[in-house]
Amino acid sequence: MPPGVICVCGREEQASLFSCGRQAINTGVSDSAIIIDRLEKSFPRAYSGWRALLQPFAAPSLAALQGISLQVRAGEAVALLGVNGAGKSTLLRVLATLLIPTRGRALVAGFDCAREPAAVRRNFGYHAGSDLGFYARLTGRENLGFFGHLNHLSDSFLKTRIPALAERFELGDALDRQVRTLSSGTIQRLSLLRALLHQPKVLLLDEPTRSLDALAAADFRRFLKAEVLQRQGTSLLFASHTLPEIEILADRVAILKDGNLVALDSPESLKAKCGAQSLEQAFSVLTGHDARALEEPAS
Amino acid sequence: MIQMLRDLLLFFRRDLRIASSYRSPFVLELIEALFGAATFYYVARFVDSPQLREALPQGTSYFTYSLVGFVFFDYLHAALDSFDKTLEEARDSGTLEPLLVTQVSLPVVLIGSSVYPFALTTLRVAVYLGWGAALFGFPLGSANWLAVVVVLAATLLSFSGLGIFSSAYLLLFKRGNPSKWFFLGISSLVGGMLFPVSILPGWLQIVAHLNPVTYALDAMRAALLDGAGLATIARPLLILLLFAVVLLPTSIGVFSWALQRTKITGTLSHR
């Protein structure tokens, strides 16, 4: 266990949970929606010039995740907190089956992200934190319909689900306008809507409110808390730099530093254990970073 | 299987919607096809000679020979371009990752995204031949349409394998595939597009017979111009299908391996 970790489950407990992970989840013995066990991810150095031809075969040497273990229980919201490069997005992308871990395992809804990616994809909704990802010349409705159908949702379901969510997200006429005419905040709302469309068991959100204005962000948090987490019992793992957002949404906070998990506990417990008045202070104590580093624009 | 066909149709509808949001290219392509067919007609009149007639298959004019070669060569362009273009556009527009987290696999995304370009190529071919028949006496009436459809299907399958190989290269190395241009160049030389393979030197004829384009054009000309049935074109058709049987699974395997590599190296969405 990395030095300084607060309240992370013990290795033995992790290992036993993991070894029975899939069966346990399927039989209801364990209520873990996500199990991450000693997960490591390294990337190769970027080559240029003629050496770029060797890039696909380069050995991984830059560690982004260094043996992270954590669980997210069914219906629980866990926030990933750390400065840029701490490993938050990498962790989410491994769970979203967009990256293959170097070592260790990750399970979503009982399925192994590396070995059973198709089964994993049936169970999560993913928002990458970008305002890209849509066909610019299709309308919002056409885009959502297309991605919904790719998740094998029926016409009749989509015909009711898309307008219902769009109304909740106050998308108004944006649904019937070409995406190229929409603001980045509106596109981000469409992207969040897309992640929720198929009512996934697990939500993986990377900076979900980054491009939203303050009102839209607050409204989204209320919706996520009341509808998605509390009413539907969806599990949420999200990365955020917004500390008030984390305090509102997260049952527990996983603090990452240089690819290591340095703390995992509820916001209140983290503050109490660090003798801090705020999550910001607790973050500084635990990582040695000034919390203002969280507000740096993404690189 | 039905689900896969539904998925493929989704991609076709997506591309049709995107294309129809532009409109004008449809009209321009109709006009371009007219100029193209006319060009072949007048070139054929200009180069017509007893030696040329001797080199061409019996009863074939250079106009019909070169027009079929030119328009069906377009399928090779479509195959080699559409898979690469799909991947590049998805990467640049940021839709690659959202596509990859759906329940549809990337090979299906690729194949689905090639349906519209192939349909558009078919439409373009039909317009070219239509102009040729309406204005310049192209003998559409003598075609064996069943054989034409079967040859076309075999052509698409074998050419798709080449296109998927090309996109695997793009996935790994991020830039256009130089072997694609080499393959297009060599195929236009030895594939029998504008002149018969029989006039090439012996060693180039060997290269020609290792190329699926040669068999595709042979079979298509026979079905379209001579009205040859499936039994008559069995040899080039079977060889074409053999290319498809080898190229398609191999290329999908290579592409899947390339995708795994990019997920390991973290370069999936890199440009």
C-alpha cells in the first residue's frame, strides 16, 4: 500500500473480493459495481521522425497508474481528484475499455475490462469530458438516435427517452439543430445525455460540468444526485476539479497523485483525518499540492 | 446476423443524412459523369485501329472496354479510401471513442461506414453507364444482370479486405498508407483498366494475375458486355472469391490486432 493512504481497503480484502468478484457480483454476494485491483498503466515514450514507425511496438515506460486498487459499490458515487496527469482520465479510459491495462485488473458490473470488453460496454455510460464526439452536420436528435441505436435501443424507447432527457437537460430546440451550430456547453449536455441514454448500471464521467455554465452545472448535479444516483441506483465514478461538485455528489473521494491512490474516504472523513476545514485543505495536506493547481486549465 | 445488418443500415442512414445536408455534389456528379462518358467515347473514336480491335476481346469496342474498366476501377478507390476516411474522420471529429464505447465492434463500424461510399460508387457507375447507353451506344441490353450482381458482390468483398488492411496501417502509424497508393498505381497499370493484360510484358502479366482487380474487371466485362453467365465466368469469379476469403478475415484480424496495440500504447485517438 502506498505510504499515506487513508482508509483504502486492505490488500487481502481487495484480493478476496477480486478473486470472487464476478461470481460474487452476479450472485449478489458483493455489491461492487466497479472493482479495480492493483491496476497499472504505462505508456511508451512518443517517438518522432523515422522512429515513429516503431511507436506501435515501443515498450511502455511512462507510468500513468501505479497499482491502484479501489471499489465502487452499487449506487455509490466516487470522485477522482488530482492535478493534471494524476491518472484520473487514464483510469476512466481503462474502465471504458479504451485502454488496456499494463498490469492488474478492472471489473465493471462483474466483467473484466480487458477480457470481456463487449460485456463491459453493455453496462456503462461514458462521457469523455470533451465537447467533440458528434457528427457536426446531423442534429442533436439524429446524433443521439444514431448512438442509441448502436447500443441496440429500440426506436420506440428512443422516441420517448430522448425528448424526456432533453427536456430535463433544458436542451430546447437544440435537439433539432445541427450540432455545428450549438455552443460547447450545449454539446456537453448532449454528451452527458448520450451517456445516460441506455440507463447504464455504471456511469463514468470525466469532468462532467467543465463546459457548463454555473446554473446548468448546478442543475445537472441535482439531476445526477436525485434521479440517477438515488432513484435509479446507478454507480458513478467521476473525475472533477471542482471541489464543491465533489462535496455535493461524492460519497467517497479517491485522491490520486502521480498515478497512485493516496486517499479514499468520504469528504467529511478526509477533512477530519487531515484536521482540515475544507476538502481543498485536505487535498493539499494529502498531496503536497496547492489546491489552486486543480483549477489549472487542462493541458 | 440480422442485428449486424441493422447496424450496417444505421451507418448507411447516417452517411446518407450527412451527404444530403450538402446537396449540390449529387447534381455535380451527374454532370461530371456525362463529361467522363463523353471523354471515353471520343478517345475511343480517336484511337480506334485494326491492331487495337485485335487486342480487345472479340466484339468489344474500345469505348465499352475502357468505360467499364474506368468506372469499375472506382470500386477499388472506394474500398481503399472509405475505410481510411472513416477512421480519419472519426478520429478528427472525436466520434471514434464514442463509437468504440457502444455495443458495436470497430470492424462493424468500419464495414458499416463503407456501405454508403460503395452505394454511391454504384450510383456513379450506373450514371456513367446510363449516359454511355443513352448517348454513345453502350450495349446495356446485352448484360447478364445476375452475373453482374454476383461479380460486384465478390469484387466488393475482396476489395474491402485491401481497404481494411490500409486502415489498420492508418490506425498504427496515423498517416496515409503509402502502400495504398502503390497498390492503386500498380492496379491501374496491370489490372486491365484501360488496356488488356495480354499486351503487357510477361513478367507484368504475372503481377497482373496476382491482383484481384484483373479478375474483377475480366468477369465484369464478360457479364456486362457479352452477357456471360455464372458458368462462363466461373474461373475469374472463383479466384475473386478466393481473394475475398483470404483477404477479409486476415485484414479484420490484422485490424483487430492494430486496435489492441493502440489501446496498449494509448494512441487510439492520436493524429
